[in-house]
Amino acid sequence: MDAGGQRRAWEYWWIAFYLSLLMCLGLQVSAQIRYTIPEEIKKGSIVGNIAKDLGLDVSTLIDRRFRIVSGSNYALFKVNQNNGVLYVDSHIDREELCDGHVACLISLKTVVENPLEVHYVEVDVTDVNDHAPFFSDKELVLEIAESTLPGEDFQLQEAQDPDYGINSVRFYKLSHTEYFELELRENGDEKKVPILKLRKLLDRERQVNHSLIVTAVDGGNPPRSGSIIINVTVLDDNDNRPKFSQELYSVALEENAPVDTLVIKVNATDLDEGQNGEIVYSFVKNIEKLVYETFELDIGGVIRVKGNLDFEKNDVYRFGVMASDKGQPPKTSTCRIVIKIIDENDNSPEVDVTSLSDIVPEDSKPGTVISLISITDKDSDVNGKVVCKISDNVPFELKLSFKENMYSLVTNAKLDRELVSHYDFTITATDLGQPPLSSIKTLKVHISDVNDNVPEFTQNPLELYIIENNPPGASILSVSAFDKDLNENAAITYQIIRKEGAKSYMTSFLNVNSDNGQIYALKSFDFETLKTFQFHVLATDSGTPSLNSNVTVNVFILDQNDNAPVILYPVRANGSAEGVEEIPRNVNAGHLVTKVRAYDADIGYNGWLLFSLQEVSDHSLFSLDRYTGQIRTLRSFTETDEAQHKLVILVKDNGNVSLSATATVIVKVVETKEAFAASDVKNAVKEEEENNVTFYLIITLGSVSVLFITSIIVLIVMQCSKSTDYSSKYLQDTNYDGTLCHSIQYRSGDKRYMLVGPRMSVGSTIVPGSNGNTLVIPDCRRGDSVESTLRPRVPNTDWRYSASLRAGMQSSVHMEESSVMQGAQGVLVQNWPTVSSAADNEGGEVSPPIGTAVDSNSWHFRYGPGPGGPPPHLKPGEVPPEAFIIPGSPAIISIRQGQDGDDKSDFISFGKKDEKKKKKKKKEKKDKREKGKDDDD
């Protein structure tokens, strides 16, 4: 069997093999369709409607991801997913794409998914006459002896035209001459070579040179042409020309033959003798450049390999060899050489992977298409046949397509990202040549997970301690959450949960960077107005659907010494801290001149004030108490002492960086009579002012009384309409030692507190310096809630330094003792500072501590014995007699605060009325109160 029969047998075998595989696998594909377009077509021109020709539903093309998945030719064409139209997307030059080929076919692969369909489209690019014929040389010189007989022919250069078919060179024409004519001769590859033929004897004596023009014309419409100038020089005689042993030499040569391999030796003979019979060989002038680069010809007629032979680039070489003698003029003859290249298996298969997606969800079903595999081999026949296989132990397999060397990579088992997050495997393609060549393509497929993990915080809740006066816009905290998922499922964004209501108003002053969790404060915090608050940060991943979690942040603001002392006395009308004090000259040592009073809004050591003399005219006359600010005389005045003394008092706090203020006191020493006169003048002025004040005070008290009585009536109506199963506000089993006691109840958060004082009750204990200064009273109206746990409203631990108490401490009040009263059974104890400067039988003045939600600068309560002497000993649970209650001041003051802790819900009620008592007890208490008012009146 010849080679042609073997090749056809192989082709039939492969066709039968592919058809059988297609019947077994049943891969959904469609038949191949072909379109024809001319080259040089404009960009955007429509080639055809693939969806219509294939019967696809246009409305599903986008969802099914209709697209072209071809390799290098992908950029030439594109498909419109809206209507399925294939259009030109780049410049198309047939000569560049398919140089030297009869048909120029561009193969495209189109894919639609769900279900997967692979369709093959071929675009035939037809030639247009866009190139004119041309000759490699512009001019050709021929030397012809004058004795040359008519009928002698001379081969000319062949014109080149990149166009194909009818648009290539169709004929040649010669300019008018009486000595020559032009004829065409076939060279064996369907191309015609122009031959210049002598038709009349030349006469050198008449004309030495002849100039001819040969024009090549193609078959396009309109036709294009190119010309060459031929200069003929007439020489003297050379009788015989060389003659080749054969007109056509044909040889077969294996590709990849080494350089300097002998191809063929041509032979020509010349009957002349001497130089006229010596022959030299050379390539004709019209051969292609590739022949010069691949072969070489010596003067002896031997042709050898000069460059690389590649069957895939060029499988046949055709050129001419010219034999020339050395006569004058020399005579020449030509022969044709045809060299055929035999293919060898020198090209490994190439694996082209078109990945639909390199990330496969772990819930993908078996049979899901992952990639399209295209195998190409540049070799021909058996050397170009390829067998493909995949690595073992992977949940994937290759399915053969109906087209040769086309495969689909699909899943054949369930995937589990928790076991294997990605697969690295190889695809091996091996051809059937001898010896076989193979190539390996490594693929990596990632397994993606579903969004099944919520973001997590390492700590919840978080506690943040920040010093007040923080710079606005600065970062105060960074929260971070992690997500066990991958990629976008683990991309976390942060936001602050903003709720409506007074509890969440601080969130409006916070901002969070949604990308990194940096939290910024948009305002500067002030410890004196806000000590703690709470907010929540929500972390949300970017999965679909998204998952989230939140963290609670409890913020505690720390005090900073940012308030300087403020002088309360002495103060002039213009606001300057200056005062004038007049004292008699005859005062004794230790006389109290005046008291400098100051106030500091800070607490603790930052608000503890110390007084010192910064400037004094005579250090021997005056002394300043370091803690109270009292100015006293050290000795009696003498006649030699000056009548006016200037004292500059420095008041500073105990902060790390202490702040200070100064007050100036001018002490004028006057004689006794002058002092009395000045005192009378002051008393007269003061009496006049007091009269005016009394008038206004009567009007004010009348208005307040009306409002008060109205409030009492409204409260009684409200209390009667409410449930009466609340616990009593009164302390039970309280022991009194006969001293009038005050109790202040207030609420902070979920707890109620009671302050008691000033005297020590029987059986009580003194806890000096204790910070547990609050009576905690259980409240049965509310249970413990989550929010109360997260936001404890603990009273200020430095309540002892309230505004009024500090003012008193810095003047004439000095804290020396703390008295506690035992409350009801199971109730804590409250320390309350007393006034040491007040005598036992005198009334004192105290203020409720900070945290009771009562303005400590505006509420003052008197206490002390009544006009009837000390009260009798009271039994537990009894209320002191009304006769010992100072008119206008209740014995027990209950201060209730709203649950939110703001000052808007403050309410002051008297101890004889309690919303938690039963109606009968309320009525009895009401009668007692009215009776007490009558007694007071």
C-alpha cells in the first residue's frame, strides 16, 4: 500500500473512533457553521447572527454567558450578548493571517453555559485586490550576443502579488519592440514565468542597447499592475550555451537536516572550448529571499543546506539555477529545482486551557464544566495525532468533544473545601509519532466556600478608658473581628449601631472607619459632664447573604486637671478677684479678717485646693489657713503699723500640673469709732436691700406655694391610679439618738441610694475615709436587665467634693468626721461629712452629694434642734415629731431620678408621702403632715 493509502486509512480510523466517543459521552455541542467575509472589512461590521443560526434563545445569552473562548483569534471578532451577533473587532489582513494558503479560515469556539454547549464557527476571509504586482528589482540587465538566433529565450523575473486567486498576477505585457516578444511558461506550481524571446537577429553595429518595459497585471477589478525595466546589451558571438542534464531537478529532504548537508548537484555541459566552455552556476535573480537564507550554491553546482529546515514553516522550495560560460559574451541556461521537506515528529503537543472559572464552589454538582482543553500539534499525519490524560486521585475528568483534540474538564465527584481547599494536577498530552513527544500542563483549581461563618470579636465586651479633653477627630479605639470564611465572605466592614433615645445620643459623636475598625471621637469629652457611656459596633461580612455580629464597648472617661480654681469671694462687680476688708485697730491676735472662698470643677486631687500667701506687706501681721482660706491676725496692731495692707492669695489645686488663681485682699485698719460708723452705714444699706429682697421673696414664695399645692394634688391623683404593690421608700427599724436626721434618697441606673446624717445613731459604726458612701435600697419595681449590667451607674466615688462642700471646705468648713446611721435591715451605710465649725446646739448647712441628680449649689437643708429642745428617743420606723422640724424643711426628703439618669426627670417629694404605701397609710401620713403644717404656722 502506498503512502496515500496509509494516510487515508488513518483518517478513516480516527473518524470512526471520534464518532463512537461522541455517541458514548453525549456531550452537548452543535454542528459547525461558516461565514464568509472579505478582508479589510471595517471594524464593527456584522459577520453573522450566531444565536439565530444556532437556534439559541437571545433572551438567555447573558445569563448563559455566551462568549468566544478561542485563543489568538479572539481579538479579531466579538459577540454581542444582547442579540448574538458576531462582529469584526479588529483590522483583518488576509495576507498577514493566511500568507500562501488557498483558503483563509479562522476557527472560533463559542460557549454557552447552563447547560454547557460548545459551538464551532469558521470565518472564511476572502481576498480583495488590495496589493499591486511588483518585481523584486526595478531594473534588469541582459547581455545578448549579436549572433544569437531568433527563437532564443531568456527567463525574466517573476512578479510577486500577495493577493490570492484572481487578484494575483494574471498576465504580462511587453512594450513595443521589433526584436523581442514575450511569452508565459508554467513553472509547475500554477504560476507563469515571463520569458523574453528573440524574434529578430540583433545588429550590434546598428543598436548596441535596447530598453524594454515588462508590465505585470493582476485580475482584480479594477486591475493593478507593476513594471520592470529591461536593458539589453548586444555582445559579440559565443557559439554554444551551457546545457543542463535535465530541465527539472526534484529532491526530498528531511526537516531539521543539519547545516552543510548536501541537497543535490546540478550539471550542465558546454560544447565550446576554453573559457567559452567553462561553466559557473548561480541562483537566478528572481528567487525568494527564503531560498537564499536556507540553501547555498557554489560555482560547481553543489547545493547545500545553509539554514534551518522547518516543515511547519515551509514544506517545499522552488527556485531556478543558472549555468553561465565564460565566453564573451557569456551564454547562459537555466533549470528548475524543487526540494520537498519530509516531516519529522519534532513538535510537542501544545495544551491550551480556556478556564471558565478557576474557582469552583464546594457545592458544585458532579459534571460541572470547569475548563475547555484544546490540544494542537504542528506536525502532520500521525505525528500530529494526540492522546490526552489527567492526573490520578483528583475529582476531575476529561470528556472528549466531537472535534478532534478538544476536551472538557468536568467534576466527577463531590467537593469539600474543608478537606481540600485547592487541587494541583496535570494534563499530559502525547502524540503518536516515533518517538512520541508529550507536554504537560499544570492546572490549579480553587474550591470556594459558602458564607457560613459570622465575624467574631476576640473580646466582648470591650472596656475603653480615655482621658477627657481628647482631641476631636483623633482615633480612640480600634476594633477588629475575624471571619473564618475566605475572600469576600471574610471582608468585614464596621459600623456603629445608632439607636433612637437618650441612651444612644453619644453615638452621634462617634465615627468608625468601615474598613479597618478605627473609631474616632468627633468631640472632646468632658469628665465633669459625662463619666461613662456605652455603644455597640456591628461587624458585617461581604458574603451573600451577609452575616454579622456586634461588640459592646463600655467607655469610661478619666478626669484631667483641666479646670483652674475660681475665686468665689472676694469678687468685685466687674468680676475681678479683689476685696477690701476693714478691721478695728484694737483687735487681738487670731481675729478672723475674712475667708477666701474658691471653687474647682475637677474632682479628687485635681479639685483639692490649697491656699498660700503670694504677696503680703507685713508677714508678722497676718496668717492664712492652708486648707480653709481663713485670714487671721498674728498679733495686735501697734501705732507704727500701716493703716492699709495688701494681701495676694494664691489658690492652686493638687493636679499633676497644678492650676491656680489669685485673689487680692486690701485690709484697712481703722479706729474703733470709724469701724462702728462704717458698720452702721453697711447695716443701713443692707437693711434697705433686705426690704426689697423680702418683697420679691414673698411674691416668689406665694407662686411656689401655689405650684407646689397643685403638684401635690396631681401626684395624689396619679398615685391613686397606680398599683400599690411597690416596696416602701422609708427605712425600717431605724434607731434615732434624739438628733434630727435628714435622709436623701436618689436613684442612679437600676439602684436607689439614701444619704443620712449628720449624727451617729445608736449601734452604728464610723467608717472614716470610706468611699462606699451610699445606702443601696433594693427596688422591686425593676429586675436586672442586660443593659443595666452593661451600663452600671455607680455614683461618683468623690461625691464628698461637691461644689458647695468644696466651697465650704475651702472657707470655714472643715471635714473632721463622718457619721453613719444604720438603716433598714440588710441596707448599706452612708458616710456624710459634718460641719465642724458649727456648735452642737447650732444649725448647720449641708448639701447632697454629687450623683444625686440634684443641683448641689442650689439645695441647702437646715438641721438642728427645734425650739422645744432635743426630741425624745424615737422607736424604729417612727417619724420625728413635727414640732422639731424646721418650718419649710421636710424631715425626710426623697429625691427620685428617672431610669435614664438625666436631670429632666428629677423630682423632689416629702418623706410623709410615698407612692409605694398603701392607700390607708398614705391617708394617715397626709393627716400627720397637715397637722404638722398647722403646728408650724
